[in-house]
Amino acid sequence: MASLKSGIIIGIATAGVAAAALAGNGVRWSPNAMDVHRLATTPISTATIFSPPPGAPLSFADIFEKVAPAVVSIEVTTHLTARELQGIPGFPIPNLTPKGDGGSDDGDSDGDGSNGSNGSSGKPTTPKAESQGSGFFISADGYVVTNNHVVENAEDIKVTLKDGRILPARVIGHDEATDLAVIKVEGHDFPFVDFENSALPRVGDWVIAIGNPYGLGNTATAGIVSAYGRDIGDSFVDFIQIDAPINRGNSGGPTFDIYGRVIGVNSQIFPPSGGSIGIGFAIPADVADNITKQLIAGGKITRGYMGANIQNVTPDVAASLGMGTRKGALVADLVAGGPADKAGVKPGDVVIGLNGHDVGSNTELTRLVAQSHNGDTLHLTVLRDGKPHEIDVRSGTRPSEQQLAANQNTGPEGQLIAPDAPVAQHPHVLGLTLGALDQGSRQRFSVPSDQSGAVVLGVKDSSDAGDKGLKAGDLIVRAGDTSVAAPSDVQTAVAAAKKEGRPSILLGIRRDGHNYFVPIKIEG
């Protein structure tokens, strides 16, 4: 699903605060004799008058007046990095070397421009960028909740209150994994609101958003709760979907119910054109409340970690493993020397339980592991070769999202590449032309001498393997339940799966130093 964090350059999403209720009872009409005669001669479609059901307000004005003072607009100034500038067509990359000294060992080491400076001010020579978002007070002494993507890498933050005051702010803490941050302005007696963690509105109930769309400031919109539990690719948040219009600049603001209670923090929108189309996503209040309290207390969030890249068990994957309708999380790769690796977890294992909880997806496993602390025992139930095994893993501490992104396995992608050498003498299976790992192929595809498998030399465009993105240079290291050392191992595993009546076979692929699994349909 394509989603957009709405604080880039122009802002963020917003909603809720606290206080004041308005549940309107519609005005009811009692007909007199003349009215009765008119009704007898008037079509029902034009004569019937409906009054709103209990809970549907005639106006949101009273709610807005009471909660709006707690909602703020946020302006952030930062500098674009060299990497960001490279994404702007035709934009010249500035000289990031400090002037006058001919270079320095403590300059920008990774090319992102973060340490580059000019000789006089010591500030980056890259251009400034300004963005806008929203937030809301959660205490009288100046703590403000917003989105991480609003204030990330901020050099200067200004908060504008409803009464027009503009105050400087500083970051107290942020959590990239949930896209939450806490900033603080100095002062006291600020109007504030509370999170509502239990009395949540139902799907179809009204919600109100107040924020700073496109820099307009203090703007109110209304809609309904569209759904709960939306998984849009963020590992630690089951989002609330709302249709109250939120746009760029609304991010970080609160989502309110009709009693003025904060039930979520607006974070993302679903925008083909960058604007609202009635699909917005808010971080639930219970998640936001828990994370922001931790940020205020210590400024840092710690989560459990077992050191495994995992995939969801799709119907195709389940069919290739003979799992039927069972769900779980497929271990694609392990961090060498990590907790799972040390405990004996293997690529190809399917985690179906953790500490007595059934695991239904890779996201669920990630969240369960994250709830643990360093040193806790994670009791895993895994399927290996179709049989259950119990493995105890000692949890570690999850690295930062930046560290994880550096090693993230994004799966197969890109166009298929035909080999530039004759391949007729090599076996063909599953639409793949396979080769052995000899000295020539190791050199050609940069495969280490200690790595075994069967190398993909070519892919048939019309095959399922082609559709799934396999390409020349991929290394098949596992086929079904079998480790692969040569092309014949793949052929044997495919024949066995076909004999068992399986529609597909799960291949373990190694690419760019990472493993992932992909189910491939068995031809014929």
C-alpha cells in the first residue's frame, strides 16, 4: 500500500484534543391537522423529516472552541542533505568540504552532507528546507506531542499557539518506529488535552481533526472512524483509519471523538496526488500515550530483538510448505551471531507461536518480540521440515531503525537480466537456467568461496519466477526442505514437491548478502 507521511516540506496530519461534549438530540416535529392533510397529498420522499440519532451533533462548534487552544502549528527549519539534493533533477550538489583547509578527516564521511560546513559559520552549505506540521499540548508545562517525521533532523522549531504566540521548542525524544515525538516549549498554564485509551468510538462514529494543513493553521475537519487495525507497513502500529480530511501539514495533530477526547495522532495519508482523498491514518491513543510517557521519562525507547529477517506466510508460501491454512512468520535470514542465530533458529523455519501466543503474521511476531526486554526468554514454536520444534531465544536490544535499514532485505525487484554467456548446457527448471558455482561463476557474480548453492544464469520472462522478480546472479540456497549445493538439488526438490502434489515450491534466494524466500509455481 502506498502511504505518505504528510510532514515532508509542508507538514503533517492532525486531530484530537480533550474536553466538552455535545451529543445533539434532533429537533422533532409534531404535525397539526393542516400538516396531516398536506402529508396525505405529498410524496413520502419530500414529506419525511428525520432527526439525527443520539450521538450525532448538530454542530461541532462547542467541541472545537474547547479543544482548539491545545492544538498548535509547528514550523521546522533544517538543511537538505546531499543525498536529498540528488533526488532533485538538475540541482547542483554543493561543495561540502570546509572552505580554506583543503579537507578534513572529520568532514562528511558518508556523503550525506550532515557534517559539511562553510569556513565562517560552521553550518552546512546545503540549502535550508522549511516544513510545517501540527501538534498538541498534553501538559500545562509545555510538552507537545507530534510526529517524528515532523521534527526529525530539525535545527530550529517554532510552535504557534491559537492565540498567536510563537514560541521556540526543543526535542525531548522521538521514536521513528511509531513516528511519534515529544517537543517542549518553556512556560506554564498551557491548555492541554488527555489521551483516551478505553472509551473508543466505534467504526462509523464521528471524529474531528484540528491542525495546520498547508500552513493555514487552526483548521477543523470532521468525519467518521472508517476502520481499526490497519496494517500499512509500520511494524509497531495498528492504525485507525479515518475519513476526516487531513492534508500535508496536519501530521502530528490529534484526532478527537465528539466528547473532545484524543483517540489518535494523525500520521499518514493515502494520496495519489499528495492531497486528501478521505483516507487518513492515526496512531491509536494507547500507543501514543505509552510511547510519549517513555520519551518524557527517558527520551529513548528500547525494544526486544531476536536478529531475524522475517516474511509473512502468504497462501502461496503456505501451499509450497504444505501448511494448509496455518499462519505464521517465515524466517528468511538471520543476523550472524544474533540471538536467534545463537539459539539455533534456521532460515526456512516458520514461527507459529511465541511465549504461548499464536503468531499469525510477520508483523505480529515483530510486535511480540518488541514487547520483551533485553535478557528475556523468547520461547518460540517453529515448524521445520513440517514438524514443530521448541526453541528458546534470549532477547537482545533492538538497534535503531537507521541501523536496521542499512541491512534491510527488501526482496526481489528490478528487471530480469539475461546471461551474457551460453547456457544451453545448463539445466532448466521452474523457468530458470541454473549453473554450478565454479570459479568462473563465483568471479562473475561475486560469490564468496565459502558460499554454496546453484546460481541463476537466466530467467524465462513468462515464467512465475520471472513474475516474482528472480534474476541472473541470484543464488538458490534452499529448495523446499533441502539445502542446495548444486543445480541437481533444485531439480530433485522440485520433482519431490511435484510428486507430493504441491502447486509450488519455496526457494531460498540469496541476493546482495541477504536471504529471502519466494514461492515459485511448479510448471506443468
